[in-house]
Amino acid sequence: MKYEVDRVIDVRPGYAAKAGGQGDRYTIMVNGRRTHLYFERSTNLSGNIIGRWFVERKVPLIENGT
């Protein structure tokens, strides 16, 4: 899917706790909602690919039925 970023709020070194990896975490606004976008740098210094962009998948909360 593609989304248009409305605004970049913050950029800092960070990692996606659920996905692992090292890189930069961008705090962004998309459709009026705040979320994080990650850029993970490639460890392969040769080649054309310098890294990848991704977002963590949103996992819905499961409420305890007790």
C-alpha cells in the first residue's frame, strides 16, 4: 500500500522493536494520524540497495474476556 506523508514530526536513531534491525525512526503524520516509519540501513556495503523503508504492522489489542 502507498500512503502520502502529511508531515515529518521527528527523526532519530531507532529500531523497530517488533521487527528488529537498526536504523532511523521517523515520527510522521498520515491522514491526520501519528505513526512511525522506519529506515533500516543495509549491512552490505557493496551493491545498489542502501536499505529499506517499512512500518510495523498494527496488531489489535485483544481484551481479556474474564
